Amino acid sequence: MKTTSQNALFAILLAMAGHVGCNQSKTEPGYVPAGRTTEGRRESVAPVTPAEERSSAGSGNVCLTIHLPKPQFTGTPKDIRSPNLEPARGGKPRPPIDVPAGADKVLSKDCKVTSSDPEPIIGELAFITDGDKEHDAATYVELGPGTQWVQVDLGKEKVIYAACVWHYHGEARVYSDVVCQISNDPDFIDGVVTVFNNDHDNSSKLGEGKEKEYIETNEGRPFAVNGVKGRYVRFSSKGNTSNEMNHYTEVEVYGKP
């Protein structure tokens, strides 16, 4: 018969052998740092184990893998102040996003994009869903000042589980009033669901948001959507800490094809 101390040791060993799911250690096999793959190619991926290699603790979910562009700035960012800025993460990646198995596909690739500013100052609206997230003068779109939006038409109603938006990430800056909404109405009058909103003072008149502002990097801003149905996905912003313009490099919408 096991003693009390033996039972405790046995329980600890069982816990250590358990499935770690999305919180996999960086030292475990399968971890791929951003900016490197196991083959040594310069393709960045979000630092989580590829979804096809594991699921989340038997739940039928997988961790969403987001392919990242190369980082464009290093060192200490300039001093950016905002009353709603998220705490510094100290280089740590954002928590991974769980989605149902098969719902980790990019739905937005090459989809039609419209905008509140139909003639961008720089770039073409097609850049926003062309799959090129790298920072370059030929990859981003510049829209005018004030609250502006870009809207992705998925072609038909889809079940959406996550999204990610990349603004201009050539330097550290914060975009204001970042909002994402989903609807089957292209005019966003009826059936609108807001899935991300960091407009804490409702200055863009889309509702008061609870999320925090963030410093733009090559990671973009991914967020869970959790099965919202819709055909149209609209991303809004209202200038940034470097200038009053609005910029979009890429958006991705994830779900089941």
C-alpha cells in the first residue's frame, strides 16, 4: 500500500505527464519561433504548435496558426502614451486562439474589399486581402483622416471563429478606435455584431469598447470571434499616434470554408 507521501509524488508525476495544450513550452518539440521554421526558411508563424499536430485537451479544438510577416523595427519603441493602452507584454506572444477543428482556414484571401474612402491615397483596396502582410510601400493602403473602414465580402454567409488585422507596422504606433463588426447586411444597418472594439470613449460612434489599444507590430491584432455568422466583415479605425491617416496592410478572417 502506498504511503501518503508516495501518493502525493504519484499525483505530481501524473500532472507533469499531462497534455499541455495551447500553453506548450518554448523548449518542447514542435515549437517554432516567429521568424524561423524547422526547415530554416524565413517564414514567420505565430509561436504556437501547428494546429494539425495537436488539439486542445480533447476538446476537438485546435490552436490557430497565423503566418506572420518579418518584424520591421527593433529596440525600444518611442514613448507612446494613451489612456487605454494595454500593458507592455515584454516580448511575449499573445495567448493562442482556440478554434474548432477545421475552422482555422483563411476565408478572406482575395475577397473583394470596399471602403468608406473608395479612392485610397496610397495603394489599392485589393492589397488588403492579397495575402501579402510584409511592410512595404507596395503592400499597404492609406485612407483619409477621421473614422474610416474597410469591408471584406466573403461571398456568402460563413461561420467565423477568428480574425486578425495588420495596419502599418513599419514603426511602433497605436491606431485609435479599432473596431471589427460582422453582418449579412452590406450597409451594416441590420444584424450587426461587434466582435472587437477598443474605442473606449465611443468617439467613432460605434459603441463603447472594452478592449485595449495596442502598439502595432508584425503580429497584427488577432482576436477570437467564436462562431459568429456573416458575409461581410468590417474593420474601422480613426487615425494613429504618428499622423491622422488610417492604414491597412492585411486582414484575415478564419473559419470553416
